[in-house]
Amino acid sequence: MTTSRIAIIGGGPGGLMLAQLLERGGMRPIVFERDTHEDERPQGGSLDLHADTGQHAIRRAGLEAEFLAEARPEDQGDRLYQPDGTLLFDRDGAGDDRPEIDRSALRRILLAALAPGTVRWASAVAAIVPSDSGFDVLTAAGSDRFDIVVGADGAWSRVRPLLSDAQPVYEGVTMVELGFDTARHPEIDALVGSGKMFAVGDNRTLVAQRNGLGHIRGYAGLRVPEADSQRLMAMPLEAVRAELRTAFADWAPPLRALVERGDMLAVRPLHALPIGHRWTSRPGLTLLGDAAHLMSPFAGEGVNLALADAVDLADALLTGERWPAVERAEAAIAERAEPAAKGSAEGLATAISSHGVEHVLAHYRARVG
Ligand SMILES: Cc1cc2nc3c(=O)[nH]c(=O)nc-3n(C[C@H](O)[C@H](O)[C@H](O)COP(=O)(O)OP(=O)(O)OC[C@H]3O[C@@H](n4cnc5c(N)ncnc54)[C@H](O)[C@@H]3O)c2cc1C
């Protein structure tokens, strides 16, 4: 057993998975999380875990039974509509191996497996300061010194600037997040089918995805310049709905119902780090997940990569060899993320474009062979 003091900044899926794997290996990491408690904010929509990455990490963490109890293999279907409401593609996804799980359920499972006190809630990290004997992690409560700091703090990581000059760049598309209960909105329930629906028009998209507990998460996506995106972010959410009504005014009423009736949850501009982002390894500091390779959700890989990164880093940190092993893990993390980042950028550029619907239809048809 090693006695290194390890700080993980960020209690998202990647950070919590790393903490769990390190604890299984006999270490006692500390997770700094800015949320004040587990349920402080809605965790976002449903995530599908892939066999070789997300599901593999769950198995390595010994959490397969807990995952299977919460996973929804029945929700893997896809539907594609065009703006006049014509259904172009409809597949129930039965037999696929990408079971869905709500993000909040995944977080709950990971948290429940950790030793008491591992996560320090309400601990927004303001800075990491290198010192002679490690790194000082600064929060409002004071400063703590660690030998190793892992940045698992997502898109706007406080750790990444110590390793890389790269900054996330706006990808030209802003998503407005919407929420529905199926009991109150049977028409949306019927529209979505057995998993996820996409409706794709000229530089616009509507997405709705089945979540657990009778909930559906929707997104209205618009290709807009960054200044317009910032204007949307600054508006009251009901004023954003008025903009969406205008943007989707010529779409079929059953599709328009998504922007008319959804609970308005958030405006999310999509950002990405440069494809193939890498950094020069620096003993004591490393990154995983979105902090290392933020990409748009259009490849559906983000959480899977974050979980797989956690496995690689845990294996490296648990070897006696330590930093050379971490450096090799960082190379593996970057190599795995690069094609996903490329696919995600291409997916976004083509799906939300002037002929997006043809691209999305071709993509769905290719997937079913
Ligand atoms: C709209 C949308 C839809 C998505 N859909 C999918 C999908 O279907 N499939 C998929 O695989 N991926 C999807 N993603 C991407 C996925 O959410 C991310 O890739 C994944 O959550 C990354 O996990 P992470 O642990 O690296 O970071 P995060 O989930 O971002 O977690 C970072 C954590 O760090 C905390 N934190 C941040 N800064 C600090 C600080 N200074 N101090 C302390 N704590 C801090 C945050 O509160 C958070 O808990 C989607 C993303 C978006 C925006």
C-alpha cells in the first residue's frame, strides 16, 4: 500500500470512478467537489455505457450488480424525424449492448461505494499552487498539500492550465435543455419511442431522450454565432423559449410541442478542446475526462472516455513504478480520445447543418448495416 496523498479535483463520473478504483487498491484519495451535496443540481440526461470503456470500468470497480439494477437496456432505440413530422427511421434497439443509465443514478452508485469522507462537498478549488513538497489545493476553507493532483474537473478545469495552454473553443452550436414528465406529457412520450428521437432541419435540431423514473430530457439545438449564444445565456429562460418558438415556427406541431411545453432547464453552448489535445507529462499532476479532452456530445463518448481514463490512471497510480506508468496512461488517454473527438466534431458539423437530416439518416442506416 502506498502513502501518497492524492487529490482528485471534481466529483463527476471520471473523478468518482478514479476514487473508487484507488480505494479498492488500498489508497485514500480525497475528492474536492464544488457541489454542496449529491443532489444540489440536476445531473443532466441519460448516458449509454459502452462495453469496452464505460461498462469495463464499472466491472473493474466491482459495481456491475449496482449498475444492472439501475440500467435501462430497453431504452436503446432511435427515431429520426424531418421537420414536417415525417418519421424517417425507427428502430427499437433491442439486443444492443449500450444500456442507458441516468447520470444521477451513476453518481449515486459511485458515491455509495466510497469510504465515508472521501468526497469533500462544497469545496470549489480556486487554484493549485506547486510547492517544494507537492501541490497546495486552495479552497475557501484553506489550503491542503498533496503529492498528486488529478484534474477531473471538467470543461473549465483549474488543473489543466498547469499542464497545457489549450482552451475550449465554442463549436458554433448551442443546446437548450428541456425536461418532461411522461405522465404530464403523453404526446412527448409517444414521440420519443423506446429511446431517443432526433428531428433535424436546416441548422436546427430537436432531440428528446427517455430517462428513468418517467422522465424525458429534451434539447433544442441551434447553430448560432457565439455572441448570440451569450445573449441566450443572459436571458430569462422564458425569453429563450420565445426565441425557440420563432426558430421552430415552421416545424410540425407534434415536434414544436417540445419547445412549447418543456420545462426550461438550461442553455448549454457546446465547447471542445482541440482534437488530439496532449500535454507534456509533469510528475504529480494529471488530467482525465472532459478536463483532458472535452468534446461535443455528438459521438456519445464523453462519459465512457472519462470512466476508461479513470481505469488507466488508477492502474498506473497503483503500480510501484508510478510516474512513468502515469505518463503511459496519459498517452493511452489521448490516443483513445482522438478518434472520438474527431467523430464528435464531424458529427456536430454535419448533423446541425443545411443538409443535416441526410447525414443523420445515413449514419443510422450504416449502424444497422
Ligand atoms: C448536453 C450534453 C449531453 C451529453 N450527453 C452525453 C451522452 O449522451 N453520452 C456521453 O458519453 N457523454 C455525454 N455528454 C458528455 C459527458 O457529460 C461528459 O463527457 C462527462 O460528464 C465527463 O465526465 P467528467 O467526470 O470528466 O467531468 P464532469 O462530468 O464535467 O464532472 C466534473 C465535476 O467537477 C466539478 N468541478 C468543476 N470545477 C470544479 C472546481 N473548481 N472545484 C471542485 N469541483 C469542480 C463539477 O461540479 C463536476 O461535478 C454530454 C454533455 C452535454 C453537455
